[in-house]
Amino acid sequence: MKFLCVACDEQMQLEERALPGDGTLVAAFRCSGCDSVVAMLTNPMETRLVSSLGVRIGGEEVPEQPLQGVRGGLSTGRGDAFADQPGPSNVSAVQWSVDAVERLNAVPSFVRGMVKRLYVEYARERGILEITPAVMDQARTDLGLEGM
């Protein structure tokens, strides 16, 4: 992804990248032609999505690969890309209530795994044994995701 200056039609350059510590990501880009600046602020969920994909804002330029556009258009996501992975936690296994599973199944499939992981991490960090719709509501509030 590249940012273009609307006035100059030039590619903007990364000026600043910051992780304030509240789960957000801030990136500022400057146009070398007219010196205008644009900033981007992601919420915690967007920041986790970008991080989980291995994207680095302001990363190095990578040469285009043969058939890159074709491969990108044909590829499909792996169903287990965001599957729970074993690791240290203070809870052996987090259970899901029937109502919570139904609610999770209403989330679009391409982000469902990431959303599930957010709720599981939230529950583990707080010692919650079962994820219910009430826990999901509280997690959305605590993580600042009410508008999503």
C-alpha cells in the first residue's frame, strides 16, 4: 500500500511510525513535493490484524515478484491461520458458551479466527474460564472496539 499526495500525485514518504502502547499504531507520511502531511491511526483490532499478517508499516521496498498480481488474486486464506496455538497461560482451556459460538459464527469468515483469538487472549489474561456474550461485550468495551 502506498499513499499518494492528491495535490502533487507523488508517493508520500514515511515520516514517523509509533506504537503508543495502547494497542494503536500511528504513521505519518509527508509529500516531498508540497510538504503536506497525512497521518494514519489504527485502533487495537486493526493493529493486531496488521501485525498478524506480518505487515510492517514503513518497511523496506521489496521488488515485485513474477506473476505477483495473479498469485495474490488466486490465493485463499488458510482456515487455521489464526487457530489457537499452544503457549503459556494461566488457564488450561477457555470454553465457549453456545450463544457465544453462535455470535462468533456471525463474524465474517475471513476475520473470524482473529476475532476468536482476541476473545481467547482476553479471557486467558483475566482468568475467565468460559466466553459468553457478556464476556464478549466486556472485551469489546475494554479493548475499545465498540464501534466495530
